[in-house]
Amino acid sequence: MNSYHVTWVHYARSLLAAAWLSASDRNAVTRAQAAIDKALATDPKMFGRELSEGLWKIDIAPLGAFYEIDDANTTVTVTDMAFVP
């Protein structure tokens, strides 16, 4: 299996930065982001769930990331994120 290249669009990176700045536990946000990147690079379909055609979500508390998968180019693009319990 090929690994995927994971990128975060500017909007999602901005939300991630805001989440980190406002978090009471910044280390938890950092760990969650690293775990999301690792899971999506490994197998984005196994670790996430499809919400609608082409839109996926992965939750690793305290973050949730919305993403799209391009199997042909083995890329994952994180398009949005949110806090999750």
C-alpha cells in the first residue's frame, strides 16, 4: 500500500492555529493533529468515515478534520476542522 501525502488548505490551517491558541491543553491539540496526519497518510478510508460523496471526516479528540481523498495521486486534502469531544 502506498502512503498518502497529506496537506491542509490555508483555511483549515488557520482554524487549526486558532484552535491551538484557544486550547486549554495545547499539547492535546498538537498530538491530535499529528495523529490525524499519520492516520490519513497511512489509510484515509480506514481511519475516517465518509459523510457524503467525496467528503470524509476523522475525529481524534480534541479535533475533527474534514478531508477529500485523491486515490489516483495518493493525496489527502484537509479542507476544514472542528473541535470534538
